[in-house]
Amino acid sequence: MSETRERIVEVARARATIAPAVLSALEAQNARWGASAARRASLDALARGAVVVVTGQQLGLCLGPLYTLWKTVSTIRLARQLSAQGIEAVPLFWMQTEDHDWDEIRTVRWLGAEGLREASLAERGASRARTSIAHERLGAEIDAVLEALDLRHTEHGAWLHALLAEHHRPGASLPDAFGAVLTTLFELYGLLTLQPRDAAFAALAAPIHRRALEAHETITARLIADAARLEAAGKRVPIPVRSDCALSFFHPEGPEGPRYRLAPRGDGFALSGATHTLSRDALFAQVEGSPLALSTSALLRPALQDHLLPTAAYVGGPSEVAYAAQLPPIYEALGLTMAPYVRRASYVVTSAEDREALAALDLSLDDLRRDDESTLVQRLGRGPLSEELERLRATVRDGLASARAGLEAIDPGLGKSTTKAEESIEHTLAKLQSRAERANAARQNTRITTLRRVIAALRPGGAPQERVHALPSLAHLDVRRVIAAAIEREPGTEGAEEEIAL
């Protein structure tokens, strides 16, 4: 058993049972996705004392990049492994709706017939720029986005279009659209979701905000010292530490209003970027009386997660695993036990068409990972036929040149005949080579077009497929089968991209 796995088991066995108020809030939220025997079983398991394996991220249009699926797959797989070891565990997706970065959320990218495409929702006005995405509703342009996806040409595409269209409607909230699609895709596996921008959860989060604000100076000093040690060791500090700001955001205009960083000033707090100031008593009164007036930063969110949930492990991407090294000072100050972080699996989905194209080009997935497009185009070369004809012309020239002296010794006139023969043969071979070059150029253009299509499908712009493509890129496949194949396969080398061949 690996050191990380031993730590997960240790933490899981020490976790207390989920608090009844948290379980009640979870049940209410998950009821939004409709009746489900598998989700009911997960909730019942929590009531019996099960732990949770958590993943999550900010929301995305049509679920955002494909790594959303792979995070969830990895979470379900780890929960199953723990349960098989006798530690009952359920998977949970934390929908980080307190985030406000709309520009990262509003665009969906997918592979269409013409290559990589994208469609976007409208930009938010300046007045909405700081608003948590929990309160965003889809506008009328969502219909145009769904039409642009153009998924209804195949059986699987039509099913996926119907699923997206059912929940992505003008007026629907982004969290509801995201959660409904995600839980439908993973319905068989009992996946639960948690949306923290909720009155019930905000009330449960209030103690964490208060303790983090009270311990701001201690936490900040430790964060800065740890960041300095990381930098001195030549390591990157994933999340910049601001010495002048607390880890909570404040929404002075109400829950759906803009959020501002809290900057301690004497016995109170100033709002970074605003004119408001609050006394400590006034702020703590807001924490107790209007808990939705506060929301978490990226560094505080994990602590809230482990305050609310009996977390056995958190499954994250490489950046999340990296910033876990910054979290211990926060947990120590708040008196919490930090869950171990596990890196999610990474996949590239290939179709039979993709694999046939790679074979025809004499390339592999590793070639696409290693070399950029220009290098791969060069590797296609001019083609063996053109090279063979060049060798033939050289052989004829060399042969006639070698024979010329002997022929002229027999009859000086044969030298002239040799020259004429060479010119005639050269002319004929040059014509043949010219035709071959034209034919080969057409063939190579086709091969280059095929190469670019395969790159767009499997390594778009040189980036992993999972970081660019969204769910609609899998419309030619049965998405539920893709998910099942990923869940049932054996985990590969951590950090390595595995192939799902369908």
C-alpha cells in the first residue's frame, strides 16, 4: 500500500460521522436532480457513518473541459476501492459556485466537422464582474450555443443534445444546468453534489469564516513564511499569498452582489476595491446573521470542505495537488485535519477513425505528445515513390557516364549517341517524376489534412485533449460507455495520460 493510500485509510478511520445538519442540507440539494436509487444509497451510507471522497472545481458551460469527467471518474474509483477495503465511502462533487470568473466559464470548445470550434455566452457587465456564479442564469444566447454544437446527426449525439437542451434553457441557473447534466451522466454511481452558495451551507460555514478572520494574522504570517521556503527550495508557489487580505470575501450588497477582499485595518476591515469599511463587531454580526454575506477564497475552500464533510481524500488536478502544500497553516489555525490529496487520472479518448488515421500516417499517440505539428508534417516527408525516382535518375546518369568512355573507344560517334540517349531518358524520367510529384503532393496534402484533423481531435494546439475539448466532442460516442470504460479500467501511472479506445 502506498504512503498516500495509508494516509487516506488513516484519515478515513478517524473521521467523525457527518453532522445531521450537513446531511439534511445535502439531501435537500441532491433532491433537485430527481429520484435516484444510487444517490439515495450514498446518502444512506453517509447516515451510517461513511466517509466521502471529494472532487470539484468551478463550473463550466456544458460541464467545461473533459477533465471534469476524469476528476469524477477518479473520485468514484477511489471511493469504490476504499469500500472494497471495508471503509464505506461515497463520491461527491463540490460545485465551486462561489467563484466569479465568468470568462473562464462562458465558452465551450469542441471538435466539429470543420475542426476545433467554440461558442460563448455573453460577457457580463462590469456591475456583475464580482458576482458569484451561483447567481448566474443562462441568457437567450444559450439556444444559439446549442444550435452551434450541431449534435443531432447521430444517435449518441441526439441523446447528448437532448440532455444538454433539457437543462440549458434561458433562465436556468448555471449551477442547476451543470449539476443536472453531471449527475445524469454519473447517476449509476451514486455521485452526490454540494453547492456551497446556499443558505443552509452558508450557516454551517459561518464558524470557519469567523475563525479564519480571527486568526488572520497568524495564518498570513505562516503562509508567507511557507511560501518563502518553497521559493527558496526552487519551487513555485501556486497561489500568491496576499499579506493585506483575509481568506474570506465579503458581499456588502447582499448575497447576489459583488464580492470584495477583506483587508484588516486597525480594529476593523476595509473592502479592497470599494469604499466600505466595517468594524470587527459589525463584520462578525454579518457572519452570524447573514452568513451568505461571506464566501471563500481558493485557499479557504478546502478547509470549509473538511469542516463540513468526513473527507477521506480530495481528488484534484496537478495544480490543486501542488497548492495542497500551502494549506497546512490554515488547517492548523482552524483546528482541522486536512484530507490527503490524490492526483486525478488523465485520459485521451480515441475513436476507431482516429486510430486508423494514425496507423495510415505511421504515427502514434506518443508522437503527437512529443512533437509539434510542424515536426510531424516534416516527418511525413516527400513520399517513397518520389525518392525512388530520384535514385533511378541518378543511377541512369551515373551508369551512362561510366559507359561513355568505353563506348567512345569503340566508336567516337557513340559518345554523341550516349548524350542523346541520356537526354531522352532524363526527359522521360523527369516527366514521370513531375507527374509523380504532383500525385504525391496531392497525397501529402491529404495526409497533412488527416494529420491536422487527428491533432485537433487528440492533441489540440499541442495541449492534452482533456484541457481543451468539452463534452460535445464525445457526441460521436456513447458518453455513458466512455465513463464506464474509464471507471472499470485499472489505474495507470500517476500523471500519465491513458488512452480510452472506443
